[in-house]
Amino acid sequence: MARYLEAACRLCRRERMKLNLKGERCFTDKCAIERRNYPPGQHGQGRGKASDYGRQLREKQKVRRIYGLMERQFKDYFRRAERMGGVTGANLLIQLERRLDNVVYRAGLATSRRQARELIAHRHFTVDGRVVTIASYQVKAGQLVEANGNTAGKDFFKAIRQQTSARPVPRWLTVEREAGRAAVLALPTREDIQEPIDEQQIVNLYSR
């Protein structure tokens, strides 16, 4: 599967906001947004006013990068959101929130979604007692996500919990960080997603 392998901080600078792609580094003075809050490249500081299409594209790119998706994956999520009942934009974001890598990240069991994907791929997490290695797995209400075997006691996992101890937990999850465990109380709603996202711009982009 294709992956983005370039500098993650360039993505934050391009979207002019913290996307939390490098874990706890994003909350220190080493964050690229704190040091150079303008797009990368030779003409980064001279970019003019964006068109309607440009704003729609940037909103789509921002959400895609927050959740770590490639273009084809993101479009698949959007097409599924269209087929679901209700509001397409909200359906899109709720699907992204239900990804297993996002749940591990939200629960403070990984410092970033990228790290969460690596831990899942290396069989460190189970869902209802079954090892799941697919980061895009859609969790359901009532399921239990748990660090596998001795993972919760390993030094690297203790360091992760220490770094994320102050991170707030969304209300649709209940977390026991010391045990490396998170229970899905209910499916997330649009109101539970706090990132500054205007999903209607994405809907308008794909409706062109």
C-alpha cells in the first residue's frame, strides 16, 4: 500500500495548522507551525487569495492528512458516506473516527495515528480478544480495544502512556491507560469531533 514518506511537518505547514502528525513533538516549541507558520516552498509566503475550489481542495487535503489516508482511500470513504442515510459530511467524519488507528490514538495508547497504525500492524492490539492488524477496521459500540499480551507492560508502551497522560479522552470512549484498554461506549457523533473541519467544503468539492 502506498504511504507518504516525506517530512510530516511540511503537511502541517501547508495546511497552516497543527495536524498532530508527530505526536507530542507537536506540543513543544520544536513544532514547525510555531517556528514557520507559512506554507513550504520558495513561494510559500507569497501565496495569494484562494478560489472556492482552492478552499474546498485544502479542506479535503487537511482531513485526509489528519487521518493519514491516501486519495483513493479517502474517496472510498466519501462514496460510502453518500450511500448512508443522513448528512454526507457528518457520515464521512464519523467513519474516519471509527477507524481502529484513530481509536487507539484518541485513547492515548499511541502518540500519533501513524504510530497507532504501526502498533496495529505489528499485532499489538486486539478487538474483543481477537488480534486485528487492519488499521481501517471500523469499531462498533460495545467493543473492547486492548493492548495484546505483554504489550501494556513493555517499556515503550509505558513511555507512550506517560507522554499522553494529559490528553483528553472523547466521551464516546472509556479508557484504562495503565491496562492499555479502551471500551467503545457508543459511536461518535459529529459534535464529538473537535478539529476545525468544514466538511461541507469537501461535499461541495466532490459534487462538482
